[in-house]
Amino acid sequence: MTDTLRLTAEEAMGLIERSEASGAELHRAYLDAIGERDGELHAYLTTVEAAEGAGVPIALKDVISTKGVETTAGSKILAGYKPVFDSTVAACCKEAGLPLIGKTNLDEFAMGSSTENSAYGPTRNPWDPERVPGGSSGGSAAAVAGGLAPWALGSDTGGSIKQPAALCGLVGLRPTYGTVSRYGIVAFASSLDQVGPLTKTVRDAAFLYRIIAGRDPLDSTTVDLPEPVELPETEDLKGLRIGVPRELNEAEGIEPGVSEAVQRAIELCRELGAEVGETTLPRSVEFGMPCYYLIAPSEASSNLARYDGVRYGPRSGKGDIREMYMQTRDEGFGDEPKRRIMLGTYALSAGYYDAFYGQAQKVRTVIRDEFAAALEQFDVLISPTSPTVAFPLGAKTENPLAMYLSDVLAIPPNMAGLPGLSIPCGLSEGLPVGLQLIGPQFSENLLFRTGHALERAIGFDFVPERLR
Amino acid sequence: MAITRDEVLHVARLARLALTDEEVERLGSQLSAILEAVGKVAELDLADVEPTSHPLDLANVSADDESRPSLSADEVFANAPDREDDFFRVPPA
Amino acid sequence: MKWAPVIGLEIHIHLKTKTKMFCRCELEYGAEENSRTCPVCLAHPGTLPVPNARAIEMTILLGHALQCEVVERSVFHRKHYFYPDLPKGYQISQYDQPLCVNGRFALADGSEVGITRAHLEEDAAKNVHMGGSGGRIAGADRTLVDYNRAGTPLVEIVTEPDLRSSEQAKRFLQLLRQTVVELGISDAEMEKGSLRFDVNVSIRPEGSDELRTRTELKNMNSFNFAAKGIEREIKRQIGIYESGGEVEQETLHFDPGNESAPPLRSKEEAQDYRYLPEPDLVPLVPGRELVERLRGELPELPGARIARLADELDTDLAEGLVTSGRDRLFEQVPGERRAVANVLMNQWAATGVDPAAVDADELGKLIEARDRIPRAAFTEALEATGEPGFEAERYLADGQIEATADLEPLVEHVLAANPSQVDDYRGGKEGLLGFFVGQVMKETGGRANPKLVNELLREKLKA
């Protein structure tokens, strides 16, 4: 009997290599675990009965188009929609022989930080089912942390991989923008969206990143990796300069327990041989959120214009085409997409472009320059991933701005197109704390190396205490 | 930065959202609060700063003019809410 | 007061690429509905555009032909509006950074029209409105959408308001059309919708350089209709100003059926397109090498050929030959220049024969002999010039009774049959010669060489 809670993807590969388990058997084991625990967690929207492929099974966030398998983006407006094509990352997984376990829950159109915005009901945190798993890739995070998948893919626009990884005690990589194809990923904010792995270990994340990364002729914004993905081996941090940006570590709202866990990790960096110093990002944190909440909703309002009830998805409304559009979209979109469509439409409408979207793009330049300066002095920057540990369901649903603040630390590097790796660095109040490692563009190998060494030194147990 | 009820209705029309009165009310006050927060970007004087529309400095990505197979009719209409012969059917435009 | 029209044009042409602008679906006019579609041009979730390299090259080539600057950096934008012909809810187009700017285009009359810009975009799908009368929008009970056309590469050319008459606008369009056809970048066929244009019209007092409120005429379906529509719009505006009114900015939909231009219902929020730099695409930075290579591919353009031909013909004839695509044939056909030009523009034009199918030397022989052959035979021969292996000789031989030996007995027969007219002629009524010629022609079914008949008759009647 496979202990799906404990099994890492790398260990699963070992089982398959040694013929101790087949891909199909593993697939079945995870479906069984889903049958046992997903009633409570609700990590999955769809499961796939037949195992296709001989490798380690995988769960995909439901923004990742999968041929013939319903893909809803957590929205009613895509209820019943079955893509007639595979997204490039889904095709990469197939090619690598990874059988699809199912599609995981998320905040509708990946808009949110708690997975409570799903039109199909919230996902719960395996560490404490009264709490959220984070979001928007909360389904993928809960699936891996709850032993319902050995690894999963999520997507990250403003922290949607890093933050749920942090809240569920997992490793999450938001890759450098442009290294993973967005073709077939239901779009939220095109200049920010990136797909990446949620895993139990840094090495698993590196394995999965290797499978999905690289230039895709179907996505004009992708590039070839400058160097092949390396699996991290080294267990020290000798020769590395690690910067602690003051604003990312002292931001308002960071819980003391989170700060303490991060401080201990920073100490560990020193012990592992890294040179640690303080640095500053004077405007990136203060202006990162406002910048993000102009750019992402503006692009979202545009990307969501295609949901019009003409070619796919449910249709409502009587009367003429205009009536049909208005009813279909009103009934199909939930509150959060509506808020962002409204905000983005307003920001792009006549007379406001320069003050909002245009200005936000300039702020983006400022943020980019600040990170570039900090990363000249240091190889890797370090901070908490999220200011808080997992919060109770319903705690922030009435106040969108409070919810948005959950990503205040994850957003700034995203605006600069930088990769970020979140690894668990301890517990606060019995709940996981995430550590964010930020490097220059295309520095994933460096982040894997740093994360791997810290992971070994920290010795975090990724199996939720209550399930051990 | 407060957004008026008329502005909410105008934006909703632009975005083709038939909001209920309750939604107009609620979204209106939430939008005002969010706009207040994001309006902060105006505090920076960035007249001489170039905008970043893309995290990577890429240019000239294109594909050769070589055709690839289109979808079959079954695939084209697999998810269609309504169809007439080989057309998508919609209410009168 | 005398009024002067101010006219500007916006022209859309479909590019003749193999595939669409942002996906690789094949372009095929008249294909089964929705059979040339894919997840990208149907705007399925998550799909992304990839620009067609050939379409970019064609636009640069056109930019050269219009003497435009090809910019160093061009960006695609999203232009938003909701309509079922627009699958993504936005059109990918170029907005404030078009590929080609600041050009000019010389007309045959020596005037120059400024080209504001030429930019690249994608066409919308085709809507068919059903249930109303005759496919009109009003009264339709449903709309059917065919996305085959969605994503067809489209170049929009915008001129400065430099045109001063409907005739000049028409000639501009004819010359532009011929230019894009010869560049090989478009079929530019109005019936297929691969050439469409809108006209902006305003008027001002003659001698003034003010710009007054303009109206936009849409849905022009031929150059002649456009010219008529512009004429009528100029008159309408003059009427308004002269009765003390003001012209309102509006879009007029030209209906060739009743030749009137009723205002289009103005679309609510039509102006608020919420332009957004297309985040799924990266900028175009046309390398100087590419730009110069394409400049080198430019053939001699119609405008230049008109100027060259105008030296030996008059301008109208030169312009007519070039814009009808017959000037290259003209240059190959031997013979007296003006005569060749006139035949090509008149009798030969009426045959509809493809200039490319014609043997110029044979056509030259035919034109040279045109006064010696009966009209009907000449026309018949012209119609055959497009047939493979056409030989003028055969028509000249078959069609004409050229030999004196053949005609002499006929002439003698006619004279013998009309003795009193012969007497009258010899008595001084020389006008009767025409009568005798007519009789001979009648006898020969019109095939006698008239010149020869004349000579023979004169000679016989002298005796």
C-alpha cells in the first residue's frame, strides 16, 4: 500500500524504475486517496479514471487546457467546456508519460488568494480544514499536501503558486516569465501569468520544471532556457550572497510567527556558508500592489471579453445579441471576475489609460530597476512568501482589499518577471510558513540549489500533522 | 477616488455585464475603495520613465506562412451552445 | 460662394498570404463555413496569436510602394468591442505605432496624396443576418457566424485629406488597387471583400485652408459608386452650409440600390475601444537588412509607368492603360502608338481577354490591318486573341477578299446590274460611289477589302 501522503515524485519515479509500482497503480492509489479525503478537501473539480502514461501521475490546475477533459477555470461560464486541444504544458506532461489524475480547484479565473472564489465551492487546507489552502492554485496545493497527487502544476500571476505552496507547506516555483508556455492556459493577465510546479521537495520541482520549460512556437513570449535545468545536489550555500530586502521583511501585517520562522532560515543561510546582508527595495513593495491591481485587472478585462456565449460555454438571455452577452456574462462570472473586469474596463476606458495602465507600466519599470540593483549586490533575495499563515475560511471574503494584501510580498518580483521559489521554513501556530527566494531572470538553477540546501537543513515535514 | 453610480453603470455596459441593483451598489463601493488604493501610483513622478509592457525584452517573433490543419466540423462545434448548419447561431445582431 | 471639397480615404486590403495573420489556418475564399478555423481564430481559452512573417513583409513592401518610412519599432494593440464577428472581444491591430508612416502616392495628374500610415491588423468573421428581408440587419431574427475570414491579414491605408474631387478619389483608388495587385500582395477584389474603403468628406470655401466637420461614407462597393456618393455628399454639405446650417459628424451608409446614404445608427460607446498594447505579442523591430531587401524587390510601379507612357500618349490614355493592367501589353504590341493604345482601351478592352494570354506581335498585325478588315471580322479576331496559337494572318486571310482577281468579277457584276446608276455617276454624280461600294460589300457579306473595292470601282467607272 503506497503512502501517498509521504511519497515524493522522485520516490515514485524510483518505484516505477524498480518495477515496484506502475504508473497505473500509482494513479489508482491517488484516486483511492481522493475517494477517501477529497470529500473534505475538495481539491479536485474533475478526476480522470483511465491512466494514460507510465510515469508519475500528476494533477493540473483547471486553467490548464486538457483535450477532452473538462476545463472550467473554476467558472460557471466555462461549465461543461471540453477543450479540443491540449495546452502545451499538458502536452509536455503527456509526452513525459505523466498520467493525469484530474483537474484541481482554483479561484475563478485564478483571481484570488484563498480558492474561496471558485464557482464550485472552496478547497480546504489539509493542515486544518477550517482554513484556506491559499490561492489561486489552492486545489493543486491541497492535492499535493493532502496526498492526493505526488505533484501538480499551478499558475501564478500575482503569487498564485508561491502563496498556496507557503500556506500548505509545499515547494512552489513561479518560473521566470517566458520560460513556460502559456498556450492553452486560460488567461488571466497575459504579461504576468506563468505555469509552475507545486511539489513536496525542491528536487521534485526541478524535475517538473525540466519537463515543462522551454520555447514554444505557439507562444510568442517564450524563450529557450539559457542553460539546462539541473537537479540540485549541494547541501551548502558556500559562496552565495543572500540579500534580505528590508521592505519585504518588515512590511506591515507580517505575523510575528512568520517573521521568526524566516529569521531562523536566514540564520541557517549563514550557517550553511552564505554571506547574508541587508538590502532595500524602496518603492517595489509600497507600489507593487497598486501597480499589480491596475495591470492585472486591465489585462483580465480584455482576456475575459471572449466569454460571450457564442462559440462555447453556456448561454443565457432572451432578445438580441446584446441582451445575450449581458445575461450570459452576468450569470457566468462570479463576484471577483466581475470586480476585476469592472476595474480593468474602467482603467482602460477613454481618459484614464495614461493615469492608470500607462502609469502602472512605468511603475513596473521602477520595480524592475530596483530588483536589478539589489540583484547586482546579491545572488538571491529572501523574504516571507506570505505575511500570514493559512487563515480561516470566510475571514477575508467580505473585504477584497484585505484579501489582496495576502500577496503583497509575492507580487513585487512577479512585476519584474523574476522567478520565485517558495519553500516551507517551519511552523507558526502549527501552520506552515513559506520562505520566498528570488533570483534574477533565468536563475532557476540557483534557486533550486539554494532551496535544496535550506530544505535539507530545515528538515520540514511536509505531511500535515493531523494526517501523520 | 469615488466612482459614481453612473460610472459603474457605464463601465458595466462597456464590459457587457447586466449587473443587478444590489451588484451596482456593492461593486460601486468596493471599486471606489480599490481605486483609492491603486490611485497611489499617481504619487510617483515618472514622466521620464519608459513603460514596461513585457518582462522580457523580446522582438520579432513570428511564424512562417505555412498552413497547419484546421479543426474538423465536429471539433469546431463540440462546445457550441447553438448551431445552424455549419454556422454558429446567435440572437440577431 | 464657391466651395472646395476635402477628401480622405481609409482603404483595407486583404493580404494574399497562405495562412491567417495570427494562426496557421489556410485562407481559402469560398471554403465551407467554419472549415478554416482552429482554437486560435475561434478564441478558445488560453490560445495565443503568432504573427505571420510573410504578412509583415508584404506590409513593408507596400510601405515602400507608398514611399513610407518603415518604423524602427512597431507594436500591436488590442481594440475592444463586442460583436459576434469578433471572437476574442478585441481586434489585434496597430494603433499608435503602425509599421509604415508618412508616405506619399503620386497620381497621374501630377498631384501627390499624403499617406498618413499603413498598418497591419486582422479581419473579423462574416455575419449573415437571417430572417430579415434580403439579409439585412433590420428585422433579422438570428445571425449566423462564419469564422473562416476571422484573422485574415488586413492592411489599412489611411491618406491625408489631400484629394480634391470625386474623380481624383476614384483615380487614386484605381491606381492604388493596380499597385497592390502588381506587388502581388493582394487580389484587391471588391466583390470578394478583399478591397474595401471608407471615404471622409468635408468642404470649405475655395481658397481657405480650414478643415471643417467631415462625414464618413461607408460600404462603398465600387469606385464608380464611391465617386457618385462623394458627389452627392458634397452637394448635401453645400446645401447645409448655404442654408445656414452646420454639418454634423456622422457615418453614412451608402446604399447602392437606391443611391442614398442614410446615417448609420451610431453604436453606443463606439469610440471607447480601450486600446491595450497586446501582451501576447512582442514588438516588431524590422531589421534594416529586411527593409532594404524588400525595397530591392519593388518592381517598376504603375505610377512610374504612367509618367513614362504619358510622354508618348496623353495622360488619360496612359493612366487608363496602366490602371487596367494593359500597359505591359501595350508596350509589346508593335505599331502606331496612339492607334494601339486606342484599340487596347476600346475594342480590345470590350473582349475581356486576359492581357497575359496574348501574343503581342499577332495583335499588332491585327491592329495594323484594322482599316482593311470589316468591323465584324476585326471584332471577331480581337475576341480570339486570347486563344492559344492565335494567328492574325488567318483572320486577315479568311476574313477578307483581298485579291483583285477575286473582287473584279464581283465589281463588274454590280456595275452590270445597275446601268442607270453607272450612267448617272459618269454624268457627274460621284456621290454614287458609296452606293456601289455598299452593293459590293453586300455581295461579299462584308468581307471585301473596302479600300480595294473603292480603287476597283473608280477604275472601272472611269472607263
